[in-house]
Amino acid sequence: MIPHAFDPPSVWSCDHFQLQVLSPQHAAPDYAAVCGSAPAIRHVFGPDNDWPEAGITFEENLRDLTRHEQEFFQRIAFAYAMLDPRNGAYLGCVYIKPIKSRIEGDLRKSRFQAQVFFWLSSLHRVIDAAQTLSTLKSWMATDWPFAQVAFPGREIDWRAWEAMALAAPKEIT
């Protein structure tokens, strides 16, 4: 859960990219990046998550963007469009989600307060994943109210991440 006193930034910039709340205003470049990068970004949310599905339509993607914007302003989850600060090219997306689970004893809930996912467009290769990860880790540590943030699929492999959901506390060290 995000503290009520914290105001999530709607825009954030660094040397490598700018983040803006992901919204329908990004529909055209987001759709192009999603379709043009689908094989590279599929499973960014987990090995069993098939987003983006083959044949995703502009309207389906637009619905996703609308939902992401609503979640942001409802303080449920925080999705950002990642843009090149020099020319506005669409570089990808960042998703910050407080940890939620219905699984009793899910170690992820006790170890982390949030999880961060991101994908980079294959259309504009201005930054790489390692640089993006490093920048996002620093931003999360300095500007967000979470003590521990997980980067599943990046810093924690998917098998270990999923094992934490079902492990007893002494089983994972």
C-alpha cells in the first residue's frame, strides 16, 4: 500500500529518459512500440503472462492505457510512458505496483513493498536494460516510500520469484 501522504510524480526526468503518466495521449506511439516489440517484451510480467497477445488491436491497447491512467490516479498502480528527453521518441513503459497477493504466507509481501516492471521498445534503442534498471533502482530508492522494491524477471529470476509465493519463511534465504 502506498502512504496517503506520498504524492506519486506524474512526470520524472533523468539524463536517459523522461517518464510521464501512461495515458490515452500515448496511444499511437505506445501501440506502435508494443506491436513492433511484442516478441521482445512478451512475458515482461511473468513467464505465464502472454501480454501483448498476438494481434492486439489499437482499441484493446487504448483500453489498457485508460485503465493504467485510472489506476494511477486511484493510487492502485503507477504506469509510465518512457520518452527520449531529446526528441520525445517512445522508449517503452515502466510499471510500479505495490505488492498484493491473496496467497497466505506469500514471502513477497513481507520482503517487498513494491515490484517494478519495464519494457523497452525495439523501435528506439537509445538505452539498454541494464542502464534502465540502474536508473529505476536509484529513483525508487530516493523518491518513493518503499523500503524494499523487487524487479522480478530482472534482479530476481522468475522461478525464485514464484517460489517465494508458496514457500514457508525458512525455505527461502
